[in-house]
Amino acid sequence: MVVRIRFQQGPAVRRKGRKNRHLALASAALLTPAALTALVLALWRIGADLGFARAFAIRDGLLSHWQIWLAVSVIIQFAAILLNRYGASEAEAPAAEHAFQHTQSLNNPNSVFQRN
């Protein structure tokens, strides 16, 4: 005797969308000015060391070195890039590419599409 058990078809396995994309994009937008600020502080410290600028505001400690400010700037900008990539939708990329190709075909005089 053979017993067969039939299961119903379950829901299809789907890849879930990325959560909190808007939060990642907002954070990335705020991190870029912070990276720029750290870069300005690094340049100020270099300028102060070379005698082009006034004395640097932080005289002692770890944050008084331009190398630290430059490293902080690079790390913050790298984090902003990663958050922008995380927040970017995969569905928007093909649509943007299609719009770009359509614009290029309209600007090309040898294209199949012709303007009237």
C-alpha cells in the first residue's frame, strides 16, 4: 500500500526589498557634509603647520593631527557611499537606463525614431 501526501502550493519565495532605504539615503546625505567638514579641518591643520593659516583650534591630543582628520573624512565618505548604494533601488536602475537610451535615440539623427 502506497500513501501519498499532497501539500498545497505555498507562497512563492520572494526576495524581500531592502528595509529603511529612506533612512539610509537620509543618513548618507548628512554624512557627506560631515566628511567635508573633517577634510576642511585636515586642510586647516596642514595650513597651520606650514604657516599659511592661523593656529589650529585643537592644540593637544589625538585630534590635533591632520592625519586623523583626513582618515576620519575618508571613513565618513566611504560610509556615505555604502549607505547610498544600500538605499538605491535595483528597480530604478533599469528604468533610468531605458530613459537614457530613449534620450540618446532621439538625439541620434540616424535613429529609427524620427521627429516630425
